[in-house]
Amino acid sequence: MQGGVGRYTHNLVKSLRSNSVDVAVVSSSQGSGDYNGISPHKINNSEVLLDLVKEIEPDIVHVQHEFGLYGFFLDSLRPSKTSTGLDEFYNKCQRPIVTTFHTSMYFKQWMRLRNIKEKDNDKDLLRIITLYKYWRHFINYSSMHRINKDLMSKSAYGIVLSDYMRDLIPGTDIVYHGSMPYFKTNIEQIEARKLMHLPEKGKLALAQGFITNTKGWDIIRKIKMPKGWRLVVNYSKNFYNTEKINFEFYDDKIINLDKKYLSEEELSLLFFSCDAVFLPYRVCSGSGVMFDGLGHGKPFVASNLGFFKEFASKRLGIVTKRDPRMFEKAFEQIDKNYKYFESSVKEFRKNLSWDNIAKQHVAIYNGIMIDRSSESLPSEVIRKTKSLA
């Protein structure tokens, strides 16, 4: 399906299959999986998945867990009753489950989710409804962490994409978000720009992603790119997106590409065309766009959120206060020290090849199968097996 988790799954599955893993993919009806039927709007996702597990009989079920994809049902009075569309599945599934967690956050960011949505819609809502929704969100902060903890306790293995997420979901291990260019060889920047009809001279920063206020698109109307820089903007929306954001830009240093959802080839060309990735997010558990930029050798400029701070500490980009002038200064700093950041990014991106990511997953799956098979062996055989390892 469209979106970051969908692209992540598509590329992971492609690499797993090339590593001789037989994978069946379940997606929404808008997706291109081998099976479909799950939806963020339905409450029977567990039933759909339990029926498929019974039919397919997989060795392992791997869930890409993002609250918005499977249903997140908030209780405004009893947060202990807040649930997701997968609770029953985790309780009843008889196969080992691997969970990749895509969402968790601290309180300040959690509350920004509600503030952003209501700020966009306040003019159309009665005050009492606004306060009710704010309260429901406030009281359910602990619910998100409770659910993640519960899912982790019922998983054979938990994966996150960063140290930031591992601190939020104890017991998980890090496997980075993979990223590789679509092309087998790097495309020269000038060639990529010609193919994408972008200016051949000057530095280009890229703001790419879904139309959501969490991505901080409002800052683009306020920023004045420094001398020698222009900002390329490309945005799209998914099938349940209803947010309204003004994308009328009057600064000639901002190029609205207006290509909506891009193919893998076009997206790769776009990253090759640009010199840096711009991530002015308000809220972030993880960013596939950041990893895609790094996979193409591009440093980033981002808001000073925990996830981005982790990778900025590896000299892969710059984080700063979410303010137009501060972002402008960050781009000047990237420009001044570009070779420094570029060399760090090119060294780090070796960790992100999809083949490398797939091999880490295969090792996890094999470890689970070995542990599972040993549970059915007599203790005498287990002792002998361990002594030979």
C-alpha cells in the first residue's frame, strides 16, 4: 500500500525473497499484497489475519505495526479499555510473531498530534467537541505505551529502527530501515536533474512526503532559502488523508514539483537530483525519507526531535529548533561543511543495503525456528546440541 510502511515492506519483502525466504504479504484493499482485507477503519483485522494464518500455516508471522494501519480505538474515560484492531490476533495466534514497531513517542509529541489536528479544524468544531477530543487524547498517552509493551510481551522478537525507539520500547533490537538507489549504479546529479526537469545549477534541498501537519509543511511558507539554495517540494496524500495545507508558494526559491506519489525510479532520481533532505517535522517516531536520503548519500536538515538527534550525532545531518531562520542557518552550515557530512553519510549508508537488512531478518527468523524446534526436543538432545554449537 502507499506510504512509508508500505514502501518499507515492499523493499524488505523483495530482498527477503532474493534470500530464499518464502513470503506472503497481507495488505489493505488499496495495496498490492498477495492477500488483502485489513483496514485502519475496520475492527475485524484480527479475524482476517487469524483466518489467513490458519489457511497459509506460516512458520512466522511478521507484523509491521503502525497504529494507524490497523485501527486505534481510544476510550475517553477508561484508557485501560483503549484497544487496537490486532489485540485479539496477538492473543490467539499460535505462530511466533515478529513485530517491527513503527510508532512510539514521548508525551510532548503525542499531544502535538491532537493539537495539530484540532488547530486545522477548530473553525468547524464546537468548543465542547474540541475539548472532548483533546481530553481523550490526553488521557490515552499511557495507552500507546501499554499496548506496545503488551504486543512486545507476546512477540517472539521485537524490531525497531533506532536507539530512540528502543528506549521507548524495551526488549526490542535495532535493524535499520533499508535504503538503496533504484539504479544499480549512481546517477550523476546533472543527469538526474535533467530527467526530473529541475535546475541544473545551484544547491537543491528536498521536502518529500505525505500531506500531514505532523511533517511541518507550514514552515515552508515562512522559510527563505539562503543564497545558492532552492527548495524542491513534492507531496502526496493517502486514501484516508483529510488535512488541508496551503501549498501556494510565491518565493521563486521554492519549486513545487507537484508529481504526487512517485514510482521507485522517480523517487530515486529525485534524491540524486538534490544535495540535502529537509525534514521540518513536528512529530517523528522514525523517518523513511531520512533513510532514503542517506541511502542516496545525502545529509539532512531536521527539527531537533529525538529520532533526528540520534542520527545527527553520527554526523549525518544537522538538527535545529523548528524555526525558519534557524533552518536557514542550518543549510548554510551544511553548505560550508558539505564534504564533511557527505563523507560520513557515504560511510554510514553501507549499513542500509536491503540485502544486509534482509540477512539480519533471516538470522532473526532462523533463531526463532531453532528455539522453537528445541522446545519440542528431549532435554538430553538439547544439552548435546548446545554443546556442539
